[in-house]
Amino acid sequence: MVAAGGVAVSSMNFNITPTIRPGFQSFKVTATNVSLVITGAVATSYTISATTNLASVNWTTILITNPAALPFTFVDTNKLPQRFYRVQNP
């Protein structure tokens, strides 16, 4: 279409699907384990990593999963005096 003044005008429609980032809904620490409740989008792979030192760039992958339902609970039975967790999706 050509608008007044000879300027070409066109339009397009786009569907934008918002990305749901994974996160921790809650966590619980007991004498024997740590339970993490993970939220995010269904049908997505999730990687849970851990480290004992936040200053380190070395994170250890402790679980890769594609849960059928969310939220899901991950239980870490390797109770350490100090451990930090992160959840990511590709």
C-alpha cells in the first residue's frame, strides 16, 4: 500500500511467546537433605547445578531433567556445610 505522499506502508502480525524463566519457589533444609521446589515452563529441560563457593566459576551439574509437571521438587541428600544452587534452562 502507498500512503499519502508516496510513502510505502506495510504491516505484519507477530506472535510473541513470553519466556518463563526457571526459579526456586521454595526450599527446605533438614538435618539430612535440602528440598528445592522449582518453577518454570512445562516441556523444557532444566539443569540444577551446585557449588560450595560462589566466587568459583566451577558449578557441578547435579540434575538434568524435563519434568512432566511443574512445580517439581528436587531433593539433594548430599548435605554439605555450605552449598549454593542454581537452576537454568537452555
